[in-house]
Amino acid sequence: MLKRYQIQFPSVAAHQLAQDEVYFNLLEDGELHKLRFHDYHEIYARPKLYEQLFYDRLKCTSPRKVTEILSCALAAVREPMNELRVLDLGAGNGMMGEELKREGVARLVGADIIPEAREAAFRDRPDVYDDYYVADFMNLADRDEESLLGWRFDCLTCVAALGFGDIPPGAFFTAMKKIRTDGWLAFNIKESFLDPNDQSGFSRLVRELIFSKFLHIHHLELYRHRLSMEGEQLFYYGMVGRLTASIPDDFLTKHGIE
């Protein structure tokens, strides 16, 4: 029987906290544990807690939405989804991977920085990923660099993992460099990250890519990512683009992005 956790949302309003500081209380064996939404190592260690919190309670739609718009973009150019070789960055416990697998992608490799993510993915979804790397994309080991290139990826996905320090711009850039020149990017970003007033590194990276010669946008859609603890709608952009040229190694430094 699937375990149900006792989750309590605090009285403090979520809007009073930064999104990466929002927390919940977990009543477990008579003890109350305070966990941030971004305490992934703690959440993944508890089977299906992530799903109960973000999908059952907060109605997250992002893996399905990003998969849908990727499928639509491919259909528009008459390319089959089942030939994609995908690197799923920030793969976590495999929610995005499960959606991609359902679409029949040819190869699917996960990557995350914490070992608990890989353990949770293979515990809960053992048949989703062909391989799964626990690696820091800001400082890839030579063996991982060589191994990743060997997969010959033509698509990078990244869902609900960008812009809050979970995946720095440099790590996302490194992952992009593992995708072939005419490959696809499919990811989501918080609504405010496309605001010119947002000068965070990842926001600037996305804007520079959009207006560069290196990426052609095929689909950009504003949608409801999930609910806040108070039931308010949180909107993200889903984006699918295609690389059109090899991105130079000095792209980040040239634009002053850290």
C-alpha cells in the first residue's frame, strides 16, 4: 500500500519568502521536520513524498507540459519524437523522464548533482533511464565528459530546475555543449526570468540565447506551473528551441554571465 505522508503547510505566507526558501512541515513518527521545497536530498529519500507534495497537493504540470510542447515542435517540422537521444538535466526522481519515456524517445539519460536523485529514480522508475549520471556540470570529470559525448545527444531537457541556484548558468551551458549543433532544447523558467529587469545570471543567459544566432525558438508558452501553498497560481514559460550553430566556449564570459 502506498504510504501517505502527513504534510503541513506553515502559517507564514509563501509570498513572504523567496521561492527557494519556501518550506513545509512533515510529521513523521511523532516528530515534526521542517523541510524546504528545495531540500531534494531529504525529499527524495522518502519514497513518493515528492509526488505527493508537488503533484498531488500543488498540482505541478511542468513535465507533461514541456513534453507536449517539445512533441508539438517536432511534429511541426515533421521529425519523429522516437528518434531523440535526450539528456535530462536536473532529472531528479524521474518525473520528466517518465513523460519522455512514454513518448518513446530512442535514448534517455538522466543527470543530477545529488546521489539521492539517482537512487530515487531507479527505486521508483527503474525502467525509465538508460543511464544516470551523478555529476557536477560546473566541474565535470574527464571520464564523464567523454562518456556523455559518446551518447551523441540531440536534445536537452531541463524542468523545474533552472534559475534558483539548483543549476547555475555555467552548468546549463556545459550541458548544452553536449547537444549536437542542430539539436533541441526544451525547458521551463519562472515567468519573471524573461523580464529585462531581472539581471540574474540565468535570466540573462536565456535572453542572450533567444536573441542570438545560436538558437531558434520554435515554441514559447506561458502556463500554470503549479499552485503555491495558498492556492495561488504560479506561472512559468515553457520553451522549445533548436540550436542553429555551435555556441562558442566564451559565450558566457563575453556576455558577463556568471
